[in-house]
Amino acid sequence: MEGKDLKTIILMGEEATKFVRSLVRPGDQVRIEFDVEKKDRYGRLLGYVYLSDGRMINEEIVKAGYASILTHPPM
């Protein structure tokens, strides 16, 4: 997101939200596998989300270009 203006960041977030909503519908069953630490330093949940067909939503978001991989070792 570095170098992007606020309007662009908001539009990108809206597009990412639409993409995720195309993968998961209300009532769909998902499986969440938590990481070693359940929350990051900002209080956000850390986990891997799997669709009922076995696809990992996290991976689908990255492959579609809506996110990039960022790793942090556990504290």
C-alpha cells in the first residue's frame, strides 16, 4: 500500500471485499485454523480460513492480487 493515496486504498479494499464475498456466502461452512499466536499486536485474529471444498481463502486472496504474504515470527 506504500505510495497509494487514501482513495485508492479504500477502493482496493472494496474490491477485495467483493472478491471475498464471491467466495463465501452467508451460511457457508468454513474451517478456521489458528496460527501459533491467535492475535497480532493490533488485536487482529490470525488464522487460515478454508472453504468446504478445501481451498484456503487466504491463498485465493493472494493469488487474485488482493493481498501479499507477510510473515512475523511468534513473540
